[in-house]
Amino acid sequence: MPDDLALIEYLIRNTDGHEPPGVHRDRLADALVPPGFGCQAIEGWGDFRMRCRAAEVSFSMEPPGWQVTIEGPMAEPDGDQLVGAIAEQLGRFCGEPCEWLGFGVSA
């Protein structure tokens, strides 16, 4: 699949209870936009959405954790690096260790 058609899916959850780390809606950008990746918050569907270079990243809080979907031109290793940085930042922000699971590229 070409990178410009990629849809990469992840889940971020806390490591203890395997639940979504709680973040107040007004603080989502502070918790989810990692420095150094060229990302900025944008309007769109989901609980939070941002653009990272040419790709859009959406977040939806679901019972097992934060569902993260990357749409657009981003290779899977770059998506893994981005989501790893988000999980680490989210853990520091919430004061609870977080982990991420990748589900790969979908058509």
C-alpha cells in the first residue's frame, strides 16, 4: 500500500489497569501533541485531532484505551515512533505509565 493511502491504527492505555488514561477535554492538546514531530491541533472528528506534517492523527477514547488512527503519508515505523512519544508524554502528563499497541497498516 502506498504511504499516501495508509491508515495505521494504535491503542494507548495505562499499563496497570489497561484503561484509557484520563485527560480533561481542555487539556488534550497539552497531553497528546508531542514536541519535535511538527504536529498541531486541528478541527475534525474524534475526541482530538492533529496534523503531523501531511498526515492527520485522530484520537477517540474507548473503554480499552485511546484509539489512535493515522491517516495519510506516514510510514509505519514513523507512526510507531510518533505514538511511542505520545504514550510517554501522556504517561508523564497523567502520572501513570502508559503503553501502546500497534495494529498495523489497513487498506
